[in-house]
Amino acid sequence: MANARKPVVHRLTNRRESQWGERERARGEEAVRTLLSHVGEDPTREGLQRTPLRMVQALEFLTSGYQQDPKDAINGALFVEEDYQEMILCKDLDFYSLCEHHLLPFMGKAHVAYLPNKRIVGISKLARMVEIYCRRLQVQERLTTQIAQTLMEEIDPLGVAVVLEAEHLCMRMRGVQKQNSKMTTSAMLGAFRTNVETRQEFMNLIRNGK
Ligand SMILES: [Zn+2]
């Protein structure tokens, strides 16, 4: 994994169980009230009374990926398929994540492909793995690499290709306000890196294929 600051993974027996204790939640809510005051608001006015609680709960959900191991999503769903050796592509997978610089959303489409080497994984598990990485504070480049490397390690295919196309609200809503800019990142491993034709086939499929 390219992430140097590997999160400590706690496994929750019950997923709805809060990852934060009562004390952490109360402190989180207090921090939100402080921020509300800083922007010139009155945190005690009616419309804002439950905002700290809601924001803390939203943040817990949006960062719940720290409590889950992306490899677990894939591990249980691998099956052997000796005969199929063509590219498997999961195209236009919607994703939503939070940029670690501004805690604002970035979202878009993920295209994930691999060239199987006797082992295949269910598409829904693949989407689940992407989602776990998305529910952490991210930069798009690292997210792309993490998805590709995890697939490479867990499925052991001949190659992996990942392309992420995303719009970042931190660019759209603040600063430069480039309304229509999109960012594209890619990670090519194995055959997708070494074989131009394989890479080209993938690029053609995500651009115009079905
Ligand atoms: Zn940002």
C-alpha cells in the first residue's frame, strides 16, 4: 500500500456501532459549535441546534472506511476461472470521497480493469473495495494507486488498470472556481503498463466502448 500513514484497523462486530465514544462525540460537537461561532453564527439558534450532532454523525459515516479492511471485501469473493483470460472491466463506477486538504467532497467515475490469471472477483466486491477507500480522507492520486495495488495483491492478475475522473468541490466552490474542470488520474500495473495494445484496448473501452 502506498499510504505511508497506514490507518490502524479496528474491526467492528456491528457495523452500525459508533466508531467514536461518547466523549469523542461530545468533543466533536463542541468543535463544530466553535466553528459555527467563528463564522459569525449563533450555534444556539433553533436551526443550528442539532447541526453539531448531525455533522459529527456525517463525518463518522464518511470516514468509516478507516474501520474496514479493503482486502476483506475481496478475499471472500474470489473464485477460480481457468478459461477466461480476457480483460474484465468495471466501467463508470460512481464514487464519492473527501479531499484531505479541505474536507470537501470530490466525486466522479472510476474505471477499473484487470487481466485475470485464473482468479476472478465479483464486481460488487470490487465496488465495495473502492467504497472503503473512498470513505477515508483522500487525495485522488493516492486513491487511484490504492485501488490498483490492492487488486494486484489480492487477485494476483496479469495486470490492473484504474482510471479516476473526478470533480473537486474545493476547486469549484472556492479559490480558482474552475467550474468545469475535471481531474483524471490513472494507475497501470503489470500488462497494462508493459503492453501498449492492452493499455490501448482499455482506454478505447472506457472512452467509447460499452
Ligand atoms: Zn481539496
